[in-house]
Amino acid sequence: MQKEGKMRRWGQQAYLLRLLVRRNIKNQYYRSFIGVLWTVLNPLLNMLVMAFVFSSIFGRGEGMMLDYSIYLLSGNIIFNIMRTSTSGSLTCLVQQRDMLQKTRVPIGLFPTANVLSSLVTFGFSFVALLLVMVIRAAAGAYVFHWQIVLTVVVVPAVTLFSLGLSYFLSALYVFFRDLKHIYSVILTLWTYMTPLFYTIETLKNDLVEKVLVFNPMYHYVTYFRDILSGTIPGGTEHLILYAFAIVSFVIGYLFMNAVRNGIAAKL
């Protein structure tokens, strides 16, 4: 009987989670004429702008293993899993104050829904990346490699990392509302400290290169680009990917549970 009750609760939570993810996707493009197609068009248009600015004007993109347009788009769609997950999760508990006060919904469902929504967006963006790869391959600028199947290794890792960070930020924001402005600055710095539109070789700064090693998103982005270029990352890199992911998830989960009662009182 107790087991049936648990199964029923899990089923209800899974159903609610699906509704939250669906709502997030719909709200993202509410009253948009093109609608969900923007999930494909957005990364493509941003890639075209950045490729023009950094390749044509600033002369970046030379000497890369990947075509520069693929280099840009691949880095950005991986980074966006973390960026959109954490940005959306930051205020999600406060925004759902009424539901949390009136029902016994697990607070972790809301940041989880934001992370899964970001994963859905990544899926559409990945389609955009494949389109660019096909076009560049037809022009002789890219060759497909079987290593692309290792996407199934890096995406769960960056998702788990984002989930832990989302748990931590959403819980902390309940107590510290200035975090919204501080995190905006941190996210901007994080974006520039991750080689999304430049390569490490162009930095010519040993200190910055050493700091990048401690940047989780650097490893996720680099791994993804490596497999697109036909390189199989070593075992150490796989350990690094999941070490960052597991540590982030454990810290975020434990912190959210530790302040659970305080969140209920603060909302």
C-alpha cells in the first residue's frame, strides 16, 4: 500500500513536471508569429552575426580544426544549456510562491523544469547545428565524423551540472534577492571566460589559460567541439566532465534540502 502511494506521488510529480516544461516552452514564444521555430532560427541568426563580426571584421577563426561557423554555434548551444537553465531557475521559486504555499509540491520540480526546458531548446538548436554542418560539408569546409554520437556523453554531464547550479541559485535567491543582479554580472564574465568565439591559442596569456582549466563550461564546450572535429577525448577528460557535474549536483541538492524549511517560511 505504501509502495503504491509512492508510485502515485511519483506519477503525479512526473505529470506536473511535463506540464511545467511545456508551459516554459510555450511562454518563451507566446504570441510569436513563428513560434517554436525561433528555437532553430535564433542560434542560426546569432551565429551569422557573430561569424561576420569575429571572422570578417576581427579576423578570428583562422587555423581552427573546425569551420568557424560550426565552432561558434557548437560552443554557444552547449553553453546555453547552462545559461538558460540557471537564468530561468534563479527566480523560479519566488515566482511560484502561490503554488508552493497552497500545495505540497516538491520545490525541486521548478528548477528541474527549467533545466529540462533548456534541454528541449538544445535539441532544436542541435538541429540548427546539423543544418549548418550539412551546408558547410557540401561546400567542402567540413567532414562528418562518427564521434558525433558522443554527444550523448557530454549533454547529460552539462545537464547535471546545470541542474545542481539551478538548485543552488534558486534556493539562495529566496534569501538574497540581490543575487539576480550579481549573477547577471557573473554570467557575463563566465561567457567571456569561456572560448565561445575565440580560441585559447589567441589569448597568449598563461595565467588565463590556467584559470580556464577550472572553468567547467570550458571542458564541456571543448569536449563537444573535439567530437565534432573527429577527436576522441581521453579518459581523464570524461572524468573531469562528470566530476564537475556530480559535485555541482550534490552541492545544489544538499543546499536546497538544507534550507527547505527556511524557503517555506521566507516565501
